[in-house]
Amino acid sequence: MVSKTCKYAIRAMLFVAQKSKYNTKVGVKQIARAIDSPEPFIAKILQELRKKGLVLSAKGPTGGFYLDSAGLKNSLADIVNAIDGDKLFTGCGLGLKSCSAKKPCPIHNEFAVVRKQIKSIMQSAKLGDYNTSLELGEKYLKR
């Protein structure tokens, strides 16, 4: 439902959020290793998220990516919108360019319900919400 780029972006941001809880900045190598992502790919994603104001970065030997308290309150929907746009929340279930209540695709009404649920889940899921479950090993960012 979301692009590969978006999946990596969400995983990277959850990892950065986990480390930011302890005021730790993390580098691209550490993030890539932690989420099993190619370094150049995750570097590009994080730079895009930084440009859009979803993650902070600092240069130098003690630099890296991090989130402040406001950043920890960003939702997974914020990341999806930044990377993939709003098509997950507004698009056609069959991928048609034009699908609406007036001119619906065969699954329009059913998919509208699912879309609404996905949007609600993603908007209510804040980056900082998962720190404890990740630390306890109850949830994972790497396969």
C-alpha cells in the first residue's frame, strides 16, 4: 500500500525516535544497519525528510539524525504524506486515475472504509509511541 521508500522511511524514523529518547544522534550507517537498508538509499530518504522538517540533523563528529520532543509527536501519516503523498488516504483501490462517488470503481465504497481506517491508524500512531516496545524486543524494525 505504501512504496518501498516509504516503508524504509517509517522504519528509519522509528529507529531515530527510539535513539532520540536518550538524546542520541544516529548516523546513516547505524540507521541502515539497524533497519537492514542500503546506506545510500536511507541517506537520500533522510535528507528528504530533513528538508521537509520531519527529522533534524547535526554535522560533525557528534552529529547525526535526531528528533526533538515535537518530532517525536509526528505521526506515521506525516511520513507517508512526505514520501508518497496522500494517495494512500485518497486514492482509488484499483489504482484508477479517476474514481469518485459519482464515478466509482467496483470496490470504491468498500475501499473508502478501509482508507478511512488506515488514515485514522496512521494519524494516531506517533513516532515516540513505539520506543518502549522496540526496546523490550516486543516489536522489530529489522527482519
